[in-house]
Amino acid sequence: MRRLFALPPRLGGLGIVDPHSLTCELEYSKLICAPLVNRIVQQETNLDNVPTKQNSMKASIRQQKHLAQKSHSEITVNDLSVELKRSVELACEKGASCWLTAIPLEQHGFTLHKSAFRDALCLRYGWHPSNLPDICPCGSKFSVDHSLSCPTGGYPSIRHNEVRDLFTNLLTEVCHDVHKEPVLQPLNGEVFQKRCTTSDENARLDIAVSGFWGGHFQRTFFDVRVFNPNASSYKSVQIPSLYKRQEQEKKRRYEERINNVELSSFTPIILACTGGCSKLTSIFLKRLASLLSEKHHTEYSTTINWLRCRLSFALLRACVMCLRGCRSKLHRTSRDFNVLLEAAESRL
Ligand SMILES: [Zn+2]
């Protein structure tokens, strides 16, 4: 585990470097300083080329370090158990480690209290968090995987709605005609080729906007799904196939109806609760970041990083809530409140 923690977060580690392994740092420092040292020794006053030489040396050292980290990571991950290997694979996904590398800025919501941070580490490495109940109020045995999918208390829905609301707010900034939970047009005998396509009268998706993928009148519907890749039914499935399967499922259900009846396009937004996302979702995030950076005149790289961090914290907070949230006797009207309602009714 210590060797794993020494890896950078993007390779599944925590970036806690082992000082014993830093044998080349002095050599690197000497190489970067060499152009400046030579000028000083030769007593030259012209320092014009020094920053350029130093920058190219820094880039080449960075490249060497990346290669060394990659081979180090391959050796380390090979020694891990099957479960931990899968956890590391999930942690290596784009956006899954943003919460570890973000500057803890409170105004952006990039902070976690200490228990949430410990729980987040447990979720990252598949460890068992401390002080969990043995039995869930729904009657099943309580475990991390159960907590992430148990509907008692409504936490998986809160997790879904948090992501939906985040994207709705951001899309409002860059698109027009943004609707949350739009109801699809009723059908008048239309027949679909795919049998799974919904013909539900009250079918509704998560978000509809105009002008996201193309011109002002081009409408796009989005539907969000947040799933637990470690759920027992998914554990034996390869991670890329999992995303593909979820994407296909959503497309089979909605795409044909949206294309043929609404004359619009459909983009499923598929996210793993560990922070990763499907290929289409990644393209969606890039497009959203590019529209936001255009509107606010910010760098694309800064915007996409901010967006990934925002999403990472939203998912993480929701997962910690699934794990620690109170599930017993929730959503029942309390006796005191019933008395208050009766009093109000009698006054009417
Ligand atoms: Zn339960």
C-alpha cells in the first residue's frame, strides 16, 4: 500500500512521495540550474536564453519522471489483489482523483470534513469504513455497496438529482430554452423499430436545451445515470463495457423516440459514483467546458479542471451521504406536525 500511495493520484495513488525513492532530485536540480551556473561562472551579463533552456530541461525531466512513474505503477499494481486492482483502475479514470488534487477552496465547495475525507479514501480503495451499522433499516445486511444503492432514505435519488441540477445550472449559462425534467410529446400511434423504446405517456428526461451541439434551434435531450461500478451484478464486468452497457440501455429506451418524434438529439450522461464517466459523457463535458470558457473568457484547461472538480465533489459528497446518512424512519410526517396540520385545517 505504501508503494501505491507514493504514486500520483492520476495513477491511483495519493501522491505521498517516499523520500527514499527520490535519488535523482539533486541531479535534476543541477541540470536545471546548469545554464544559470555557467553564465555566473563565465561572468556573463546576458541571461536572455537562460529561461528557455531551463524550461526545455524541466519539460524533458517531467517526461522522464512520467515514464518512471508509469513503469513503477505497472509493477505496483501487478502485486495488488483483484479487488484492489479494480479500485485502482476506477481511481485512474479521468476525473476520479480531482478531489485529491483540488486546492481546498471553500467558495467552490472543494472541501471535505475529516470523517468525509476518511470515508472518501475508504471508497477509493475499497476499505471497510469504521462505525457502520450491521443491518440496514430496509432489513438487508449493511455494506458499502448496499449503502450506495439502497433506496431507503432516498440517497441514490439525491445523488442523481445533485448531478442533474449541477448540469442544468451550467447549461443555463451557455444554452437557451433550458428545461429541467421535460415531458416528451404524447404519441399518436407512432411505432418504433426498437422494442425497448419507451411509449410511456408521461415519459420525461432530465434536461432539454437548445443550441448545445449545433445551431440555436437544435434541441438536445439529456438523461443522467449515476451507478455503482462495484455493485455485485457489475463486479465481474470490465469497466469500459460497463459504461457502454449503460449508454446502450439509455439509448435503446429514448433515442429513437427523441430522434423521430421530438426531431432532437439525445445524449446520455453516464457517471460512475467513483468519479469516472462514459465516452459520450466525456465529450459532453469537453463541449460544456469549451462553451463555458468561451462565455467567461477563461482558459479551456482551467474550466475543464474546475468542471471535473465540481463533479467529483458532488459525486463524492453524495456517496458519503449514502454511506452515513440516517435511513431510519425518514420521510414520515411527525406526530407534532400532524397536530399542527389538524389545527390549521380546523381554523380553515
Ligand atoms: Zn438498505
